Amino acid sequence: MKKVLPILADLANGIFATFLASWIVGINPTWHFVVGILFAMSPDLDAISELWNRGIVVASSRHLRDHRAGFHYPILFIIIGVILIYFSQFWGLLFLIATVLHFFNDLYGTGWGISILWPFSSRRYKLFARRINYLPKYLLVEQGHWARLSNEDRQLHFIVSWRDDELPEFIRRYGIENWIDIFYLNLNWTSAIEYGLFLLSLLLLGAHFFNF
């Protein structure tokens, strides 16, 4: 059941995208929310093989490959969205908004960022993070990393990045296998934002369908 927690933000992003695209085009959404959610989850299609083979999606010391090396290239989805807008304004906007929201979530949430400048650069970027990618300070203290870190590595930065050739070593040293337990079964700013967005999306859905 806990494996569902990381996708709550995608559910919320699909709902928000449907509301926004519908408002822009001027339609009353109903079943469109289902498609919006599917669009919002579509960048994670690159995780299906890992989930199938390993039963978990995680980059850690036991698995150095991050699934976001598959489809997580925003420019591809932006191009597809623009093409879809040419044929259908609503569906194109829905696809574009839903996937952009997904990528924005990947920039600040869990994981090792995304290659927002691909194909010009494969460097991964992430917002509000440390290069070692540990957000809760208590984890660094518990695992003995904090005392060995420089002042620079201890600080949170607005933006951090990793080159392709250095990312596997960072994952090997600092990858977290039980990231769902740590990030989603505890209250932290990532879980608070994602749970808050999901609850807000449910409230908007309720107001839309039941007029409360």
C-alpha cells in the first residue's frame, strides 16, 4: 500500500492540469480527469521495467541506475504537447500542462533530479537540495555522514547538479533503499507538499462534482 504514496503528487498534477486546460479551452471536464492523470504519470513509463523486475523503483548502492535516464527529458514532452495542440487544443494543453507539472515535481521532490537541458547537456538538476541528496539532516547524523561533510555540502542550495560520470558514485555512497519509508511515512517538507497538493486536488474534485 505504501508504494502508492509517491504517485499521489502525480494524481494531483493530473487533476490540476485537467482543471487548467478545461478552463483555458472552456469545457466542463468529467472523465477527462482520468486522461489527465495518465498524462501526468506518463514520464514514469521508464520505471515500469524496473518495477517489474525488482518490485521497487530506487537508485541506491545496490542499484546504481536511476530510471529517470529513460524518458525524463522535458523537451521531448514539450514538443509532443505542442504537436498535439496543433491537432486538438484541449488534449495538447492537457498533455503539456500535466507533464510539465510532473517534471516540476521531480525537480524538488525525491530522486536525483532530471536533465532539464537535454539534449544540450545530460547534467541532472534538482532544486532545494544538497549534492549528496539527503534532505532530512537527521539521516546524515544517524548514518555518520554529517561529521565528514564540508560546510558547503551541509548547506541546502537552491539548485544542485550532477554530471553523468559522477552520478553513479553519488548514488553508490548516498542512495537510500527505503526512501518511501523515510520520505512518505514521516512528515517533511516533501511529503507535506505532496500530501497537501493531493488533498487540495480532492477538494477541488469534490467541489466540481458535488457542488460543495
